[in-house]
Amino acid sequence: MFEPVGGVVDELMAALDGLAGEDLAPLFGPALFGPVLLDRLRPLLAAQNRLAAEVTRTVRECEVSGAAEVDGLKTMGSWLRGHAHLAAAEAARVVRAGRALEHLPTLAAAFAAGHVTGEQAAIVGRVAEPEQLSRAAEQDVDLAAVDAVLTDVARERPHADVAKAVHHYLDRLDADGPQPDPTEGRRLVIARHPDGSISGRFDLDAVGGQKLQAALESIVQAGRAAGDERTRAQQQADALVQLCDNQLAAGNLPVLRGHKPHVIVTIDSEDLADPSAGSGAAEMGFGATISAARARWMACDGQVTRVVMGPDGVPLDVGGTIRLFPPHIRRAAEVRDGGCVFAGCRAPTWWCDMHHLPAWIDGGATDLANAALLCERHHTKVHHGFRVERQPDGRWRIWRPDGTEILTGPRRTGPPLVTAA
């Protein structure tokens, strides 16, 4: 007999309220309590999988019945994006998984029992896409056997192994077919947040992925320094930014409307002179806002153009663009320093910015004596309290914000050198 959905869902919500109301703090502490937390987590993960299976099954029934039309939409993908606020990729994944599970009963049962995650179900579900089903039928493939084998892999093996198994099956299914165009599956989506930071998602084919990894790994390994406490994820993110820096500096990127691509920062001259100005003192070319201190950091090795604005916001005068460090001084610094001068860093010259020791906005000279080569990461450190100083004998010394010196070799045993503050 049909039971109203509201009753079942209400019971589920009540159970979730009970879980959310439990105090976990008493379970956290000595190692004795670790298993208690893990014992609580395991069934929750299984329940999450079971709930995902019910969502997928319901989405499929909605699709078959045309339920989205009730809300004026044509597809369940658009309904999930608009009403459930799912990302486009996630909505498409749920819809595809619902279609595939109709052809993969063993996988559907494991999913419903909580033994398989939604992402695993979507990956295995690729074998039941219309094109793959047609190929399997032409070659008399026993889809039930494939369903059982891949479901066992999903139950027992890590996520990466599931993807490999599915890829292996699809390759064998189309062993004699034409090589796919690798560019068709490539995607890069960038989302900009209110503070100007970005996050994103990308999908690359095997060859494209290897190219990216090779480029990033070369920069990660070359940028490793003594005492580097960054996580692997931070190292790769820094490497990606460095890769962009290298390309922008090389001048080989396509010209945009008559100008080489560059990073634009707009800031009032008064704010630029005052690093204590607010966090939104400067605006960048793609709409992000940054602090005056960050703008000063970027101006160290940039070009500055003076624009005089009238009271109605119309430019009255545009002065000439000034390149703060001319090329011949940069070349001299590259010969003198050989790379980033920060203690323990071996970043090459082509990664480095030219840094004014006393800031140019504070009257620091734009000459070799007032210049230091610093990689992007350590240039940021210097603008956040670290201090670099070149000694008369040509050695560079680096101090932390607390005044202690960073030493990379044997510690001195004699009296300390006296340096100017």
C-alpha cells in the first residue's frame, strides 16, 4: 500500500535532527575515544550513500515522468541547478547515474545498500551510456558480468582503481575505433568570489594532464627551499601562479587589442602612499579589489601611469608610463644575485621580481643598490614583515618579523654583526 512520502521524509528529518543534537565533544580526547568517533562515522557514510541512491532513483523517476514541467522547466538537470542549487556538473552526474542504473541492477543494489558512493556509481555508469550499450550489444558482451565485476571493484577498491577499471573496459570495447579528439572533453571553469579570489574545476585528457603535471612539477621541485612548510596543494598552487608569471613576463602571449596581456591595478595616489589604507583601496582589471599594501607590492616591479581625474570622473590628463626598474638594471641584478636572494631559496632569475629595499613610494631609489631579486612567494613575505638587507661584502641577510635572523648554514659563534635598523 502506498505510504505518503511526507511521513517517511519527516521521520528521516527527525532522525537527522537527533544526530545533529548529539554532543561530540565528550567523544574527542585521548586515543581511547578515537574508535568511538570512527564507529559513529562509518554508518553515517553508508547512510549518506543510501540517501544519494534514493536521490538518484527519484531524479530518474522525475525525468521519466516529466516532473520538472510542473515548475516550468524542461529537464531535471535544470531543475537541480535552479531548485537544489547543484553545480551544473553535479546535476548532470546525478541525471546520468539515474539513467545508467536502470541497466546495471547489481550496481544499483550496492548503491542502495550504501556500499558504493554516488561518484563511484556515476563512473561505473559510463558503461551504460547509449553509445557504450550499442557497442556491447554488437560484440555480444555480457553486460551483467561487467556490472558484477565493476561493482565488486567499487565495493572493495579505492576510487582511482574504479576509474581505471572503467577506462580499461571502455578502451577494450572500442579497441578498433577512431582516437577521440582530446580537446572535446577538456573543461576549465573559474568562479570569482566577492573578495576577488577564485576557485575552479578543470578536466583534462591524459596527455593534457601529463603536460600540466610536468610543467607544475618542474616549478615545484625548482622552488623547494630549506624549511619549506607548505603543503603539496600549496606548492602546486604557487607553481601555477609562477607559471602564469613566467608567461606574462616572457611577452609571448597573444596581444589583446594592441597590448600585451598584463595585470592592471588602479589606486588613488594618496592610498598608494599609505599602506594602512583599507583592504579595498585598489581595483584590478578583472574586478577584484586589493589593499594598498598589496598594490605597493605589485608596483615594485611594474609600470606606473599617472591619470588625473576631474570631479565628474572624466580623466583630465594622462601622464607617461614609467617603468620603475629599467631593463639594464634588472640585467645587472640578475648577474649580481643569480636568483632569489631569500635565505634558502634557489628560485632562478626568470621567476623573480625586482624589489625596492626602501619602497619607491617612500623615496627609495630605483637603482641597483636599492634592488633585490625575490621570487613571488618571498616577495610576498618581505611585504608581510620579513626584511632583506645586503651587506657590504655582498652577502644577503634575512630577518623574520620578530627580528630573528634566518640562518641556513652553521650558526656564528662570534659576536653578532651590527646592522642598521
